[in-house]
Amino acid sequence: MADCLLHPEHGYYRSQEAIGLHGDFITAPEISQMFGELLGLWAADYWQRMGEPEKCYLVELGPGRGTLMRDALRAARALPAFRRALTPVLVEASARLRGLQQTALADEGAAWHEQVAAIPRDAPLLLIANEFLDALPVRQFQRGDDNAWHERCVGLDGAGGNLCFMLDPRALPFDELLPQVLRDSPPGSIVESSPPVRAVAVEIAARLKSQGGAALFIDYGYASAGVGETLQAVYRHTYADPLQIPGLADLTAHVDFGSFALAAKRAGALVHGPIGQGAFLNQLGIQARAAKLKRDNLAQAGDVDQAIRRLTAPETMGTLFKALVLTAPESPQPAGFA
């Protein structure tokens, strides 16, 4: 999964037009400017709750084409002191995407890093990660007919040399990769685990403990560990076989927010949520923002209504997508999680 997405030469994010109508999928910031604007105001509000520090970093992980950060910075100008205090930082591994982001954020004074570890530690962190965790690699484990758990791997079939899933014949010893509650699942059951997702939780929790601030994660997933395969590929806005065109299709898996939250708590962070994206955006005032947009431009009222439905309705993104915030211990409550 990591090679398919980030291989230096053949990786999906290194070579493909991923986001937008001409790509393979559309993310929330591309649906409506309201999404990024509200997250920018969320960050401004938390800056005020922190006591308005003279300097802070507004960080985005996996910033795509730069749309979310562009909209967030536009909203931040409503609070000039906040805009003066912040330095926009984009954490991006793809040189190709960095080029798109630099075009979108020209004259914004932004900085780019390939890793969070490269961000200076001299100011609080206000971090946003939208649909970032779902692209981190997962491991899969399946309970075999022998009632033992085996890792599910990718290999070659015996006929045409095509990629296929197969089980490692070695039984997997019980460890933290298999939640205790799932270990007695029936034969054939598949459980996913993402060590990189937990590693992000630990790293960000440590940064927040040392620097202060808050980190907002929005992604699709489930609140606690469950049985079932969620690895999926998307190609030209249609689901595809994850093994059919490696490097040409997007690969993602649902985020286990329960494991993410537990890792962050163990690393010393406070965890708020997860709650549904629809509830979160409604608490931030998306309905009021939509009404203002429609008053300003009646011709776009239908588009605004459609965007609201896509972002907040339970049958679209409102429930499957969830929001979770990490803060340092003894920090203010973030907006949206009252």
C-alpha cells in the first residue's frame, strides 16, 4: 500500500492527478469553500482560547491541492491578529503536489516540510488533517480454518502471475495488533490494523505536550475496532480492484478512531470525539455560512444546498466521516465538542 501510493517513481501521489473532476476522487474542501473556511475559523477560535500567543503554526497534513489551506487563510483574515501570528505550514511528501499547493498559496508566506518532525518547536501547533489517516498503510489479519490468525499478504497467483491475496502460513502470535475483543471472531474473519496511524497519534500527542495547541483530524472510519475488510481502491470516481492497477488508483482504508484515540491518550494527549462530520460542521455554524453565501449570490443557492447535503447529511458524509481533536493536557475545550 505504501509503495503503490508513495513510491518515488511509480507512486500514485507522485504521478497521478488524484483530486477533482479530472482525478479519481473529490474531498470535502473541493466540494465547498465553506469546509476550509470553517476549519480556519475553528483554528482562530482555538488560538483565542489559548490566550492569543504571538506566534503559532497552522499546519496541514496531506494538503492535496492546497484548497483547504487557501480557504482557511481567507477566513483567518477575519481576525487580523490571528493571521499575523500564524505561519502556514504544509506537510507534503509529493513534489508534484507541492507545486500545486505553491500556486494556490502564492504570497501567503507558507512553508513546506516532508515530515512533522521538521516543523520548529518554538510555538504552539494548530494542526488540520483532512482525509490523511485513511491513506496510511494497513495490515490485515485473517482467522484461518485452523482457528489461528494469519497475516493477509499480497503475492502472485499460480496461473498468470497476477497479484492476489494470500495468507502467511505462519500463525500470528497474539499481540497488540489484534484487539482482545476480536480475537475470538469466527474463521474467515478479517481484522485490519494500522501501525502508521497509531504512530501519527503518538507523534502529534508528543508535539502538543511540548508545544501546546490542538490537532483536528477528519476522516472516514469507525469509532472502535471491528471485523471486516475496508481496503479499497478508487479510479476515475469508481471503485476498483485494489490489486488490478497498482500505482494508478487511490488506495485507502477506514480509520479505526478507537485505536487512534487510545494511542494518543497513552502518549499523554486529551482526546475530544470522535463525532460525526455533520454534527461537527453544524456546531461550527455551516448553516449560517451557507445562508450568507446564498444571500450574496442567489444564483449559487442550489450549489450551496447541494454542498451542505454532501458534507453533513447522514446518508452522505455526515456520519461516516468523523472529527476528532487532540489537545495538550489541561488545555481549553475545542469548538465543536461542547
